[in-house]
Amino acid sequence: MKEYKNDELIRAKAATIRWNDGLFVLSALIYRVMLDWGYKVLSTSYFKVQFALNINEAKVLISYIAVLILCMLTVHKSGSKVFFIRMLLFVTVIPNTSVYGMRDGSSVFFGWVTLSFAITEIFVLNLKLWRSDVIRKSDIRNKTYEFGRKMHIRKTDQVGTLINFALMLFTIITIICMYVSNGMPGTIALNLYKVYEVRNSYQASKYLNYAISLVSTVIVPFGIADGYVTGSKGKFIFYTIVQLTLFLWTGNKVFLFSLIIIIGLLIIIRCRLTRNVFFYGITSITFLGNLSCIFENEIFEFIFSLVNRRMLLDSATLKYFYYDYFVVHDQTVLGLGGTVLAPFLGKGLGTEYRYDLSYYYTGMKSNANTGIFGGDFAQLGIYAFVVVPVLLIMLFYLIERVEHYCGSAFVLLFFVYTIYYLNETCIFLYLFNFTGILVCIISLFYRYKNCKNMGAVLN
């Protein structure tokens, strides 16, 4: 009788996984339709030069098939790395496929990006990057350390304690320096239409800006993740306030969005929902944004401008422009410019090329910046096609290692901003700058006592 019940449970769990995988694939296809719809809306707007509509039916069909294949490569897989692969799909790759079909984009660029990402998926999802012992079969959700529950609170080892102290001290010093330079933060940034006024008015030296970047992109996600799994409400609240304060000082919307993403994922973890809820949410948000072309509603219009255009389609079109500018037209690349090695090996290009690139392709002067599979062309040229997959695999090695030593909840909350941030900055610049180096240090040395084999995985 016991074996019969176990078989029933196994079949029920397998059916649930198949259902969740099927819903994810369907959601991805609907999401792609939402992006195509949004692109068509933009083609008749003020941004019609950047979003020129030149639909190629064959490319539209090919791009939908590519989306389906890339999604199918993730089914029947488990672990936090599946979530992050799917996140890259939603934030970076699927918007790229939409531009390919709607704009009649470069088949060479589309093909190389699709192929290199598919290779990354196959390698990451089918090979064990981190050689660890067998993970316990028990469900990690029974071991989750949530606020308000007195369970076996995780504690760091001695190195982890030192890292924790150093990061908190660095954060406090950064906040003090910002206060000395700018006084108490105002509330103007809460009006997201005025954030650029704030961004142009705050005072910070080059080194203070480096410190702000480290705190907002690495230390805050780390602190929130650590505060959650150790049950430390104080640490969780402290780092949340730090991120909100930095947003009010700088007007950088990415700081606010990263916090929203982390807290949204935290809710999914606490409620023990399938992680695919995250992607259902993105699909729903893009649908609400597209409704702005049907209903005159400020909220819908704001969502469309912020998410559909700025975060997704704008970044995707820029990737094609970067490829054309640095590979097709063979412009001088940055190389190691912007990395920690730049002072020793030459600084290369400045950031002025972004304004020239933007004006050339869109007719507007703006700081045209993009992320992975885009900005990497500015750094490496055509070699980005080879280097980017290698760096992605290295990043997923770190993710798998951290999950082994710190658990599923920690790795999700810590790395979700890194994966999202790759849509804003190229992976080469990220990993070879201070932010990426700090992520590597934490990933290699931070762990909890007696938590070996605690990286159990869930869909």
C-alpha cells in the first residue's frame, strides 16, 4: 500500500511538472505576441524611426519557431538555473526575436544569438557545472527559513561572517558619503516622470558612483537574500531602505525595479508558488501596457512606456544597431575599456559613441545603452558571439555553486538582479568590473554552517 501511494505521488508530481512546463511555453508564445503588438504600436509613434515596421512573414514564422525551440529546451529540467535561463529568455532573447520579424532584422545576428543561447541552454541545463555531492531528496521548501518561524536558523561560517560585516560597513560608509554630498534625499524621484531631473542634480565623485553601483547591484540583493534565509528582519529592512534611499538620491529607476523584482520573487518563494508565476506576471504586464493603445489610461500608458518600450523592445532594437555599428561597419571597439584592467591596458573608447550610435539609427541624441548580446559587441566586436556563451556558462557555474552551499531561496534572491541587470549592461563588462568581481568573491567564499547539500531544486 505504501509503495502504491508513493507511485501515485510520483505520477501526480510528474503531471504537475508537465502542466507547469506547458503553461510556461504557452505564456512565452503569448508574451511574444504582446511584444509584436507593442512593436506595431511604436512604429506609428514618436519613436517610429527606431521601430520602423517592415514585417517579413518568413522571419516572423522562423522567430516563433525559435522561441518554441528555446522554451522546449528548458522543460523537464529543474533547479534555479532553469528559472534564470527562462528569465534571460523573457527579458533578452524573445524581445530580440520580435524585432527580427517585425523590423526584418539581420538574419546573421538573429541566427548567431539564437544558436549561442541554445548552446548555452543545452550546456547549462544538461551538465552538472559544480561537482557537488548528491543533493538531499527532501524538499527544500520544508527547510525554508521564513520570517516569523523559529526553525533551524542558518549561520555563516567565519569567512561568511567577515564578508557580511565588510559588506555592511561598506554600505554604511557609502550612505554617509552620499549624505555628506547631497544631504537628505528628497521625494521628487517618486514621480517617475521627473527622475531625470534628480539624476542630473545629485553630486557624486567617480569613486562614489562606483560604490553606489556595488551597493545597489550586489550588496543589497545579497543582504536581502541573507536576511531572508537567516530570519533576520533587521537586515532585510536595512538593505531594503538602503536601496530605496539610493533611488531617491540618484533617480535611477533600475534601483527601484530591482527591488520590486526581488520582493516579487520573495513573495513567490514564501507562498510556495511555481516560479513560472514570475513569467506569467511579465506577460500580464505587457498586455496591460498594450491596452494603452485602446484605452486612454495613464497607468496603462506608463506601463507601456516603461516596460514594453524602454525595458524590452528598446533594448532589443539597440542590439541590432550595436551589431551593425561595431561588426558590419567595423567601428573601433572598446576592448577592455570600462573594466578593472582599463587603467593598465588602455582605456579604449569613451561613452560618447553611444550618442553617435543613437543619432545615426534613431535620429535622437540619447545615451543608447543595451545589455548582453548588444553591449558586448561594443567591447569585443564579432568575438562576442564566442565569448558571451562562455561567460554565461561561468556565471551559471557560480549560481550552481551558491545554490549548493546556500540553498535555493538564497541563490534566487541574490542572483535575480544580476540576471535582470544583464539587459542593461553587457556580461563582459559586468564580470570584469568591480560589481562582477564582488559577485564572484561572494559566490566562491560565502556559505552557511552545516548546510552542505541544501541546494535542493524546484520547478
